[in-house]
Amino acid sequence: MVRCLALCFLFTCVNTVLHIQGSCAAQAEPAAPRGAAGCGCEKLKRDAALERVEDSTVRVEDSTVRVEDSTVRVEDITRSADPAHKYSRSARERLPEARGEEKNKQSPMVLISGGQFLMGTDDPGIPADGEGPQRLVHVDAFYMDIQEVTNQQFQSFVNGTGYVTEAEKFGDSFVFEGILSESVKNQITQAVAAAPWWLPVKGANWRHPEGPESNITDVLDHPVLHVSWVDAVAYCSWANGRLPTEAEWEYACRGGLKDKLYPWGNKLNPKGQHYANLWQGDFPNHNSAEDRYIQTSPTGPPSGTDKVKKGGSYMCHKSYCYRYRCAARSQNTPDSAASNLGFRCVSPGKR
């Protein structure tokens, strides 16, 4: 079956740390192997080629397949007409109780003072993604959500507007095979050809991240998943904000540090501490969860049709998905969604 099918992506594949606690001045981490594959997030498009899964088992035999990942959705630098206008405050009268619920649920924002920074890199980890060249960019001041948009916050949006996500309209979304129950996997006969650990799961959406048998009752404070770029734009419009541009996201990610790999410096785990929710172990076969999380954790291009994704997720590993660096980037179609892709909003003024 051929389907139009992220992560990013919205936008936190999930839980990249954006706000810095200072430079560690540690020795730079060894570079990832050139041409290393990714977790396959960019293959999760709604026109992705699917192949039949034999015996309901996904086999990963070729560890050199060139697939990619990245996971915080950012707004295209050249914005098209806002697809979510009818969900904005100016276009929709909402009930007083809905407005009150929104105020209580929205993430607090932090001021990102404007300035100049070196965007991109001249030493790209994944050259095909267009990480370079490094160039001087000016960014005006803006406010940014301190944390990714949570399930509870997105639920408030849906309750106040009746919004239906694209994954709900399509009837399925893509979920990492390693977090699915055997009963769900036994019902699946297809996988993404270029990244067979991604499975199209009927009924998977933001309310049911791993399919109809799952729910978000115990993860209301985790990033919302299975939201497309269009869904993210609708939410941000409703919340009186917008998605960040790629330059804004990277500027915030760098936190004033010059030419560093990560928001906190060059060493991934300074003094043995984990600063982001990433994959540890042998991807995609075993996640040792040294950072204590197998899945999501609580929240604590200039042109073209695809949308840029920035950041890393619980599926990122240096051998496969080296896109948790500030300069890293990836892309996907606006209607794509997945179980490792979240987002956050920005605003010219504090909400």
C-alpha cells in the first residue's frame, strides 16, 4: 500500500533542552561517522513507500540505510497564508470558561533578547541536510515557550475549539515499533520501506499515542505527539503565538554560546550528567535508558513545500541520529506526524 504519510515535530522527538545553564568548556565530543543513518523520521511522509511486514515482525538488517531525524517543528522563514486563521483569537469567539482554561494551561514564556549569532556550521555532521555554511544572522527579541506544548495544553486547545488533527482525519499515524504492544504489532502488515522500525498504526493520534489501546491519562505533562505542522500552527495561533523561525530556534538553542554543539557546550554528558532525553544503547534494537526514559519525558528551508525540524528526541543516538546539535536540521511535509515529534510556540510579546 502506498500512503501519503515526521517529529519532528513537531516538535520534541522530544525534549531537547533549549535554555542553557552555562558553558562546560569541556573537550569536544568525537565527531559522528560521516554518512551515518538516522532514525528515519524524514521518511514518515504521507506519500511514503510502505512495504509488507512478514510474520508481523520488523527486521532491521542494514544498519547503513541513509535515513534521517530531527524533532522540534519550526516555522518556515517565508510564511505562507496562515492555515489556522479560523482558530485565532481574532477570528473565533470562545466561551469564557475556555479562555480561562487556556490561561491556566499555557506554558510560561521566557524573553530571548535579540542579537547576532553564527547560524549553521562549516563542519556539518550531516552535509546533506544543508547545515552550512556558517553565517552571521540577526534575530529580533521574542518570547519562547519554556517547555514543549504538553498533552494537557493541547487538550485545552481542542476542548476550546473542537479542532481535529490531521492524524485523526487520516485515521493513522506512525509509531516506533519498539514501544508498541505485541497485540498492536500483530495487526500491522506494513512498514516504512526505508525505516522498517516505523509502523503505520490505525487509530494512533495525540489522544492515543501508541494506538487505540493507549491514552494520555498518565502523561498529561509530557509533550503532545502526532501533531503535524498544520496542527502546530493552529495551536500557536489560538495561543496568540506562532512557530519559531529556524533562526530563532537555533539562536535560543545556542543560549549565547559561540560555535558549540549543544545548548550547554561541546560535551554531550558533562560530568556524567544527561541534559537531554536521547537514545542510549544500540539503535533501534535496545535503549538502555541511562537517562531514565525510554520514551518522552515530562516537559521541565527558506523555500519549498517541506517544513524545517530542529532538535532531538528519545530516539536520537549519535550512530544514527546526530541531529540533537544546535546546527542540525531536517525536514518533512506539513501534514506529517509521528510518536517522537512535538513543538513549542514563540510570541513577539509575553502572554
